Amino acid sequence: MPVVRRILIVDDHSTFRLGLSALLSSVPGLEVAGEAATGAEAVAAAATLEPDVVVMDLSLPDLGGVEATERIVRARPGVGVLVLTMFDDDEHVLAALRAGARGYILKTTGPDGIVRAVQAVGNGEVIFGQPVASHVPTIFADVPAHSDESMSRLTGREREVLALMVRGASNAAIADILVVSPKTVRNHITSIFRKLDVTDRKQAVKRARAAGLG
């Protein structure tokens, strides 16, 4: 049987929730398990409905989307949170990623793009829509990695690649986000492994997390 991803939609505008629910419910393999209008409702619904993906607005009454995301991911690390918002500034993007979101797209995204983003997050991928993706390299380049001297050997681009690896991004996703070829990404990863003296992705991610990157 095909895998069905259960979706929780979180937005304080009922008309938007209704439209998004209709869109996602029409896609084979996606099932809207529930809706929430506030951050607190989202946290409670995620605990009871156990969705695979939470589509999360950031501007919510009583509990903001960033804090709601953090609480949901802390309670259920396997859930994928896809932020769907009007905010495209560095501060909101970084806050959402630090809270544990695996995707970030804007409400101006077309229906096909929203569906693709939900499916990607449901499959464990990391996704950033345009123009959000253009912010990501700058954001990650500014994240400090101060507790491991080997991190200082990495170039700015290698730090960006490593930070995206920490977020769970595949090589293809990293290539799309940084607008480089997959071969360039592989070359960066090879260099990262050498400079960190590790042999695989898991070890590199572990070192990065210990150093405060991502």
C-alpha cells in the first residue's frame, strides 16, 4: 500500500485553512488529519493526532508559530514542520530553523509548490522556497561554531554546506538552495570530511552539532 502522510494545518485564518485543506486532501498520499487556529491548539493537536507534517503559520494568537514548532518538535522529533508564512526576512527564517522546522515557504507560493514542499518534508527532506532560499547562505554563514577548532578550517561555503547537512538536507537539496551543481556539493563535502577528520556524513553532523553549528 502507498504511504499516506498525515497533515496538520495551523493557521488563524479559517478561509485559508479551508482552501489549503481542500488542496492537500485532493492529492493522493496526503491526508489532512486536523486543523488548528492557535499555537496552543497546534501543540495539543500534534500530540493527539500524531501528524507526519505540520504546516505552520508563524503569526498565531496566544503562542507564536516559532514556539509552537519548538514544542512540537521537542515532543515528537520525527515530525516535519513546514513553515508557510508571509515573513521572508532572515530573523524569522533563522528562528524557525532553530526551532526545528524542516521547510520554509511563503504564502505566495503556488498550489503545486505548496504540495511539493509538503511532500518533501513528509519524506524527510529539507526545503526552502524562493525567495527564502536566497537568505539561507547568509544566515548559516553567520552561525557561530566556536567550540571546535577544526571548524575554523572550513571556508564560508563549507560551513553553509555543513549547516544544511545538519538540517537534514540531501546533496540535491543543498545544490538547489546554494544554486551550485551536485558535483560542487560533493566536492565541498569531501573537503569537510577531510578538514574535520571524519569519514561519513553522520560523524560530520555530530561534530557540527557539538560545535554549535546548525
